[in-house]
Amino acid sequence: MRITDLMIQETMIMDLQATTKDEAIDELIASLNRSGRINDPVLFKEMIYKREAESSTGIGGGIAMPHAKTTAVNEPTVVFAKSRKGLDFEALDDQPAHVFFMIAAPEGAGNTHLRTLAALSRLLIDSDFISQLMSTDTPAEVSALFDAKQAEAAEKEAAKEKAKAEKAANAASTSTTDQQQNTSGVIVGNANSEDFVVAVTACPTGIAHTFMAEDALKKKAQEMGINIRVETNGSEGAQNVLTADEIARAKGVIVAADKNVEMARFDGKPVLQRPVSDGIRKSEELIRKAVNGDAPIYRSQGGNAKEEGASTGKISVGSKIYKDLMNGISHMLPFVVGGGILLAISFLFEQLASPENPIVQLLQTIGGGTGAFHFLIPVLAGFIAMSIGDRPALMPGMVGGLMAVNSNAGFLGGLAAGFLAGYVVIGLRKLFKGLPKAIDGLKPILLYPVFGLLIVGAISFYVFDPIFGSLNTWLVDALGNLGTGNAVLLGLLLGGMMSIDMGGPFNKAAYTFAIGVFTSSGNTDGAWMAAVMAGGMVPPLAIALATTFFKSKFTEQERKSGLTNYVLGFSFITEGAIPFAAADPLRVLTSCILGSAVAGGLTQLWSINVPAPHGGIFVAALANHALLFLLAVAIGSVISGLILGLWKKSPTLVK
């Protein structure tokens, strides 16, 4: 497939009018939408910004490649655009971007399309080619240039394959005949050089940066006369997988990745772990360090490996704690949602029948304290521990969480046990580091499980369980005895927090608090869940109302996108408001926080309970005052929608 089959001329923008990154993204998405290549601009924009949040797609050298893989895409498409003046796209080299490629890939993109996108990415490493693109004036010239470049690359590839076949035929008895090839899956570099490194490249979507990093590393290695073998972890999965022999022979390993890759195989090797962008822009530095062994030694202990001798220092303590906590919560949520909704349905049946009804008993057994809910805190603690100490920490973390359940230490005790287990295993690694190599195999299967469990269990039994058991009892009693005024204030706070960052740490903190009371106290009437759910439903509903009733304040694209937010709001998907908040954070966030706080406070004023942890309007019937719950959401949404609609500037006036 030709690249120009995806880079259709009708979507090209030869003179981009945008002056900011946000405007550029909007202009590119608008081109996709006009051509019918996407079906949900709001969702597509949300996924674009989600990718940008992981690392900027302004790769430097004047190029930006915003991209997303989502169900919002109808057909695989690349939008080409040029900006003669250039604009700040938060590029990795801090230089303005002039050439843009917005990649839209459907969720089920075929291998042919993915390989074509990879071919496009590799072409963009050539600075001369980028200069030629900048000199084009029409879409036809752009297409012709890409067709010629791809044909040239195909000819070179064919010639190399032919040379490879001839070389193999002429030197069948030689075991080193593949050192000079430059095709995927073979070693690149200098056949006479003893310097050999291996690399793995990967990015979250696997359709652009993965292959640009691969090509940059190969080209630089060839210039430096160093042999290299590169494995790619793209949308098609791992390709050109490194062999055990190649890893053993390599002087160093480069992992240029923004997502997890298989690391245990590099145990004992010097490993450089860097963002995939470094593979593109700092390829020479990475190769030189890998050849010289100037990298931390990677040690695997039954799970993801840890580096010895150095730390990247690129993550703060707060970010690390948040990452570990979110790992636990993300694994716990399926139990919360599945078990909680089944339990809530059982309450509905109980009102219609009786507690002895077989359906009620079945649902409560599956979803309640002997079913899904029984695993909540152990799973939370286990995966927090695993995020810190890898696989050996999973078991002691889960046991510590189970002890918290059995002792009434609850959610807080489970959190403490999870963090304790992770750091206990890290401590055990350091303690047993000096043991003979002969017993290394016993560490993950004997020493870590036994000593980790003993230490975590003892501290949980004698320290955490009594302390957090008492604290948990006090907290539940205090919440249960809150007067109406205090309950409303807490409802205001929880509801407002759901809109501060719409899925970020504040949002998750409020939701986690509600789940903690909902699960660990045994009180599943869902008073605080009502405040959190109402607060989380307001932002997208407010956006939808504002775009409907204040049409002149929004662009045509925003008005169309606003309709989607009705569905997202009813479904308790707060993130639907993110694209609007990103474009106008002061007005959108302020108005949404106010409305969400009002909705959360009203749920407590009216003593509303929602005995389900998710579902929005679809579980509203399970509330003790369903109509009042919907009224609280409606009032909060109208308040936010009115504030936003009145406050927001018309599109031509927004600066």
C-alpha cells in the first residue's frame, strides 16, 4: 500500500492558520471530520490529548505527529499540514513545528495499514525529505514527493534483499554473513566491528514513534560503524524479537519505550531505559553509552527488573505514590463495579420480593462480602505492592490486605499493607544481594515469599490492624453521625473534586474515598457515592447544555461534539469534558467545579443513597430517592451550563 492511499489530498492543509498547539489540533481534526474519516470528533480529540499527556508528539526537527488509535476513526488517514511561520507544539527540541502529520487509526486497523504508517514514520527521519516537503505548494506535489520517496525506498530494499541472498549463497559456510544487512530483523552496522548492541522501541499507540526510533537508531549505528539489532513493539505486537544469543552477545541494551516491554530477559545486562523520543533525537548518545556499558545493571527478581547503580531521577515521590496507588485501584475497580452493581440489583429485588428470595441470595453471594467484594482490599493491596516491588510483592501484599479485611482495618489498613509489602520486598532484595549466586534461583520462590509474608503479616497483625481498625471504626462512626450541615459540606467538597481535573488525582481521590467508605465499612448504602457520582456527571452534561443553548459561543465542531457529552454525562464519564477544558480551562473548570459541588451537596441535603459504584443514570433507579438524585444532577448541570454559556467568549473573541 502506498502512503498516499492514507494521506489523501482532500484532507491536506497547505497553509495552516493555527498559531497555537490547541488551534493546530482543532484545525487538523476539523479536516478529518469534514472528509468523514472520523465519526466522533470529541472522542478523537480526547484520545489525541491523552497521547499528548504521555509525551509530546512534537518530535523535533520541525515535525509534529499527533496521533490516536480509537473507535472514533472510520478509515485510517494521515492529515498532512504545513505552517510557514511555525508554531510552538511543545517539541522535544523546543523549536517551532512547521510540518504536521495527524494520524487517525481505527481500533481494528489492518496490518497493511499499520505497516504503511510505519513506513511513513521512517521517512520522516530524513531531514532533506522534510525540506523538500516544506517547498511544496499543492497537495499534488506532496503526493508525488511521497510516491517517489516510497518507490526509492522500495528499490533500495529490493537491492539489499538481493545482495543478502547473493551473499548468503556465496558464503554459506560462514556464520557471520548477516552483519551488514539493513532490513528489518537483521543486524545493522559494520561486519568487522565487535561492538554490538540491541534495542527495543515502543510507544503507547505503536504507530509512529516506535518505528521512527527504530530507524534513527539503525541509521546512527551504521554511521558510527556499530552493529545493532532493533526490536519494535508496535500496533502489530513485537516484531523482530531479540534472541537470547543476541542479548547475551550485546555490550548493552537500549530500551526506548513509553510503555512496558518484556524486561526480565535483560537480567544482568547494562540497560538504558529512556523515552521513545530519546531513541529518535538522542540515538548517538544512547548507542555510545550502550557500547561503553555506561548504564545501570538490570536485575530481574521474578518480575519486572530493577536497575542497579543509578536512578533516572525523573519521577517525583508524589508521582511514584500516585502511580502505585492507581495500579492498585485500576485492578480493584472491576471487582467494585461488577460486584457493586450486582449487589445493588439484589437490593432492588429484595424490595420487590424478600431477603430469602433465591435471586437475591444469589446476587448477594456473588457480589457481596463472600464474592467480589471480598477481594477488593486484597487486590488493591496486592497490586500496589506489585507496582513497587514487582511480582514477589504481590502475595504478601494480598495477604496483608486480607488481614485488613478480617480485622476491620479495612480500606486504610489495606493501603498501608500494600505499600509496606512493596518496600519490604525491595529491602529483602538489598539484604540478600550478597548471597552466593548459586542460590539466586531460590530468592523469588523461597526467600522473598517466606520472609516477605512473615514481615508484612507480623507488622499488619501487631501494628496496622489495631491502629487502622480503631481509626476505621471512628471514621465510619463520625461519618454516620455527621449533622446535615457537615454532611452537605463534605458532599460539596467531594462533588467539586470530581471536576477539578476530570479523571486526574483529585477526581480519583474523591472516588477512592467514596469507594473506601462504600466497601471497607460494610456500609453499602452509598451516601458518599451519590455525591461523587452526581459531581462526576455534571461536567459533560454542562458542556452539552451550554453548546445546545449558547450556540453562538461555540464553533460548529464544538456544537456537534457537545451532543456526545449528553451520553457521556448520563453514563458518569467525566472525561467527556476534557477537550473543552483543555481549550478554555479557566471558564470550563470553574463553571464545572461550581455545578458539581452544588450537585454533591444536594445529595447530602436530601439524604440520597446510590448503592452502586458506577453507571450514572442507568443505576439511578437503585437510589433511595431516584428523582431527587436526578434533580441534584440536573440542578448542578444547569448551573454549570449557565455560568459557562454566559461567561464564555464568542469563538472570534477567544484569545
